[in-house]
Amino acid sequence: MATRPTIVLSRKGVTWWRTGHPWIYRDDLLPGQSAAAGDIVTVQDEQGRFLGQAFYSATSRLALRFLTMSAEPIDSAFWEARLQQAWAYRRRAVAAATAYRLIYAEADGFPGLIVDNYDGHVVLQVHHPGISRCLDDLLPLCHRLLPVKSITLRNDSDVRRLEGLPLEVQTIFGQVPTDLIIQEGPVQFRVDILRGQKTGLFLDQRENRQAAAAWAQGEVLDCFSYQGGFALHAARQARRVVAVESSAFSLQVAKDNARLNGLENIDWIQANCFDFLKNAVHAGEHYDLIILDPPAFAKSRADRPAAIKGYRDLNRRAFQLLRPGGVLVTNSCSYNLDLNTFLDLLRQAARDAHRSARIIACRGAAKDHPALLALPESAYLKCVLAMAIS
Ligand code: SAH
């Protein structure tokens, strides 16, 4: 500990630290201080009082990510306790699924690290040089504590650029099968760990896919379908499902998934969902369940006005297409847009469509993606189920 660099917070920084938020921006450090990228630093106030230990970033505006507010040693035993805790939690939180998130960054005490487990094929996203340096401790622990079949680094996310880290995808242990299949409740999915979006699947929507399927009947529309996530679950209950997605590659996997599950009642359509919805309204189509799961429109605060307009347009059209008694499952994964703002724009969308609706449920990400109470940014996913009454 004695050899660790020390970083001192400004008074404003200390006030922010008191809220318990685990991130400190560079503006909140006393000027003129630095450490090396990825150093574990001791954090103090101007009087020299100990505030905690954090990963230091040399390049990002987000200068410090707290590991602990206590002076404990950060060694292999520290990581082992956190990994054990993360795994014990997943054993309680995840049911009937062979793919789940094992480590969700700060919410599990691992700033900058995501670990997803696809039936023993483990995928890491390393988003900070601090956690990157700790991999020598972490990887042997994964082998010792978990039934690991392979380990892949999916280090191709743009956020790594902010930390000056190179982009790469690499399997560092074992082999990823070309035909990896996982179970999600009653549905099986093929997973392409090396080329799929994120680490292969959108695991955060697992419970919402099943919650949506519970309302499936008649005709279902799944917009932004990716590899058929919501569509496959819904098709087990519905007469017909129309799934719309812009990526031809994703649709190819989606069709394979339908065959794998013996489902023949899904029409796969390659289109821009904005155009599809507009045309469907003009054609007078109607559906009993509509799912909207677009990518994040508000990547930053500056995007908010355009994002709100985008969400409002999509949802207005969805309300226009719902039969009375039909259910809309509408999602936003933009953390720059909070639940109240989302509900406000849904209210406007329903009004613009001359529809009255009741909220059935407001949901978040699946339980294996727990939000850290002190870090609102970790509660990014909003999933609202609303029924059109008239
Ligand atoms: N619902 C999916 C995840 C959706 S991710 C699941 O449960 O697995 C968002 C998807 O929207 C991506 O596959 C992306 O290719 C697609 N997409 C993005 N913009 C689009 C657009 N304008 N029209 C259609 N699809 C789009």
C-alpha cells in the first residue's frame, strides 16, 4: 500500500464521493496529479484522510473508478472473494438458462469488467487498463472456481479507445465450438461468441423475452429482432410472428434458430424498422403483441432530443398498429434517458396515436445484470409493458 500512488480529491470531489458514487471525473481531482494508466491508487482528501482505493485512468475523463472504500490489500484473495460472491449470486438469480452474465462491472465489484458465461464458454470484455492488469490474478481463479470450457476476450468495444487500449478478439484458452447452443427457458439459441453483437447474445433481455411471451397470442410483431430473441419465445404461443431486422447476417442466424426450435410460424423480414412500421400503418395492419427493442438512440446527453423523437415516432406507430387489448413491450437501453422521460414520451406517443393504454409492468434488465444502487448508470435498460385499452 505504501508504494501506491496517491490521488487527492478537490472539495467538490469529496462531496461527490460522499454520495457513494464509485466514479470520479478528472475535474474533481486537485489539479496537477497523475499516475500511470491502470494503477491502483490511494484516494485522499486535502487533509490526507483516506477515502478508498481506485483504478486510475490516464486518458479518460472518468479518472477514478473505486474498488473499495477500505484499506484492504488488493490481491488474489480480494478477487477470489468477489468472484465467489458473484457466482453465488448467479446461482440464486438465474433459473433455467445456461447463458448468463457472471460479472457485471461495478455491480459485482469489478470496475471495467464484464464476464458472460455461455454454458462454460466464458467471454470477457475488459474495458479498463486497471482490470486488464489484474487478469493474471483473475484468470487462474476462473479456472479454479468455475467449470470453464474456453475463455475468449471480446475486447473490440469502442470504449477501450477512451482508455488507450487496443481492440482485439482472442480465444486465450480452449476452443469455442462452431456450433455453440445455449438454453433459455424453453428456447435454444445458437451463439457466435466471436462475431455476434456484445458477447454473442443480449443476455440482459432474457427475462423480458419470457415476460413478453406470456402475452403472446394471435399476431406478433418483433421489431429490431437481432437473432430472433423475442420472436422465438413469442412464436411458441402466437399464431404468426413477423420479425424485422436490418442485418442480413443476424437474420440468417435467426432462421437457423427457428429451425433448431422447430418453429415455422415466423416471417423474417430484412428492413429498416422505421420504414416497416410506417408502411404497416399505411397498409392498415394490426397486431396483438408488438415488441420494440431498438439499439441505444441516446449514446450521450447531446443525443437526447433526437433520441426522444426517434423513440416517440416508433412508439406512436406501434400504438397505431395494436388491436384493442393488444400489448406493447417497448424498450430503451439508453442510460441517458431515464424511466420518467421514457414514460413521458410513451404517454405522448399514445396520445398522438389516439390510444388509451394501461401499464402492465415496468421492468429492467435480468437479475444477473443487477444495478448498483450508487451507480444509476448501471440501470440503463427500461422495458415497459403496456396494454392498449381502446
Ligand atoms: N431484441 C434482440 C436484441 C436487439 S438489438 C434480442 O432480444 O436479442 C438491436 C437490433 O436492432 C440489432 O440487431 C441491430 O442490427 C438492429 N437494428 C438497428 N437499427 C435498426 C433499424 N433501423 N431497423 C431494423 N433493425 C435495426
